[in-house]
Amino acid sequence: MSCQADSKITWTPKFFTEEEAKSLTAALDVLIPATDTPGAIDAGVPEFIDLLAADLLEAEEKQQFKDGIAQMDADSQAKFGKLFVQASREQQTELLVGYDNATFGTDTSNKNEFFENLKNTAVWAFCTSEKGATQHLQYELNPGGYTNCVPIAEVGGKTWAI
């Protein structure tokens, strides 16, 4: 989806404008792409973040998301001559890797708070979604007895979802 200049969303935003929702969806598709397991889009992470912003976030946090998406588009426009959603997948990845390095790397003097919140929220929303918890992580609704210190390879080779 995010590789196409005319990206479409399959949901109706409650908080974000349609253009903001397209940029958000494209960024989430880069952060958690579908592989042999579902990605952020498959798990409904863009819609979840939209509802979270609409119904639960404080005004300052809401504005941070709007400003962050606007800045992401402005940075993409300055660097690639096009909005984030219109950029190629490689260009989108390059921009987000730059944000990631500035935010989570060794030198965080240019930390991007929007990206930090976006990435943390995306991972949380994905891992607690039904698809993320059951198809990406190992999940068992009622896991029986407790056995400590078991090598992960013996219990499915994946981290357990809560």
C-alpha cells in the first residue's frame, strides 16, 4: 500500500484527516510490514491509533500526532520532493530509519518525540491485537502449569504474548 502514490485507506478516520490517515498508514506499513505474519495494517493498528487519539489522548498528545505527521510530510517533501505517502518504499524507509537513529540511537540530541510515540504505540497496538498476539507472537489463552527457565526453542521459539 505505502509504495503507491495514490494510497487508499479502507477505514474512515475519526480523528485524523483522510490525508493524515494515509500518511499514518503508510508509516505503520513501513514500521511493521506484513511478512509471513500479519503487519500493522492487517492488525488494524492505524484504525486503533486513530480511535486512541480521538477518544483517549489529551489535547497535547493529539496535537503531537498531527504535528508529527505534518513534519513527516514536510521532511519527505524537502528530501524527496514529494509527500511521505507518495514517496517510494525505499524513501519512506530511509526517512523513518533517520528518525529511528535520532530517537533510539547513541546520539539522541535530535530525538523525535512524535516518532518515539508512534513506534511505541504501534508495537504495543500490534502485539496486543488478536492477529499480532496469535499469529506473530506465541499465544495460549489458558497456558496451564508454570515451568520456569525453559529454553525458548522448546516452547515454540517465539516470545509469549500476554
